[in-house]
Amino acid sequence: MSRAFAGLAIVVTLAVIAALTWAGQQHPPDRYMQAIEARGVLRVGLDPTYPPFDTLSGGQPAGYDVALVQAIAADLGLRPEYHTLALDTLYDALSSDQVDVLVSALPFVYERQKEVRYSVPYYQSGEVIVVRAGTKNTHSVLDLAGKSVVVALGSNSDTEARRIQRDSLPTMRLNSTYHSADDVLEALAGWSADAAIVDNLSAQTYTAAHPNTLTIVQPPLTDEPYVVAMPAGADALAAQINATIERLRADGELASMMGLSVP
């Protein structure tokens, strides 16, 4: 075999290997995205009983999630079509192809990842520390040592506060005699405690309704993100939705449409 022929054979072999490697790295077409584009419609499932994220206004879906859907649909060049569903039927509607996505203040569920693809988080609903506006000496959970902290009895905030007290801050004085997040925040505003621990949504709603009264300490104590859900194979759709969420986050529009109070 001549050197020229041997060299050509090596080049051909390398080209075949490269082609096979490239082919192996390619993802199959996203049939979900193809069907959506063919319809020109993004079918969205939501439960309209969770304001301010999901509600009805004049019989039409409204709220934070609807604002997010409108931005996603606009970036995709599609018309959103809303399907109002009961909370316990949302994932069934997705798996039976009644809807393309679920945008309904849904938390990330690790166990569903085999059949569901989740977007990047668009809202953090975890527990947060709240103090009165103007408080200068509470910047993190460690600053709660020796302070009185109010929580709603039996809530996730109560559970988190007891864990903090048990594991790291035994001197934190915990008061769990209140029955709702609103009661807790009213007590804090009325100087009945140094700080409160409540869920982020309750804190955001209260501070929006009572400006310059309370301040939310960032970051949240717990990680409880809200995400968009779609079929597990919807790779192209997920990429587009993630790109929209990250664009909105970068320019501050996401915080605005989610009603966030950001220090």
C-alpha cells in the first residue's frame, strides 16, 4: 500500500468517525415544538384559584403567571390558549396532550423528572425573614440570635424556624401563637416581635399593600422555586422558555411582573 493511499485511508476513516460522533451528539427533533409551531398556538394549563399568580378577571385568566405566558408566547411568535383546570388534574392534562405547558405556580418535583421537563425557576417561594422597615442589624439568619421571632403555627415557616432554633440558634425566642402569615406580619408591624419568618408570597403581598412598613431580608431561607412544566422530550421548547425567563430576569422585567419587592 502506497503512503498516499494509506494517508487517504486514514483521512477517510477519521472523517467517518467524526461524522458518526456528530450524528451521535444530535438530539432528535422536538416533536412537541413542531406540533406547537404547526398550530400557531401555545396551550397553557393553569389552576385559576391561586391569586396573585393565577386567578380570573372578567372570566379570563389573569395574574403573574399569565403575564409570564404572554412574554413566552410573544418570543415564540405564538398565541396563548388558556385551559383552566383543577390543581390535581394539571399533570394529567399535560401527559394526555391536552396542554403543551403548565404555568401555574408549580414547585419543582424531583420525582416527576422522568415524564416532565421543568424550566429554570421564575419565582422563589421559600421562607423569608421579615423585619420592620429601617431595621439595620438583621441581614441574615445568624442575626436572629437572642431576638423574638413570630411564625404561624403549623406552617412551613414554623417548621423552618424550629429547625433553625434547634440546630444553630438556641437563643432565638420563637412565638408561634399566630394562625396565619397576615397575623404574623401584623404583629411584627405592631412591634410585637423583632422579626418574622413567613413564605415569600405572603411577605411580598403584605409589603406591596403596606409600603414602607416591613422589609424582606434576602436571600430566602429555603429554596422552593416555581417552574414551568412541559413534556420530558420538549427540549427545544424548554430552551426557548428558559431563554425568555433569563431575558426577563436580566432586564428586571421578571421581578416586576412577579410583583417582587427587591431591596
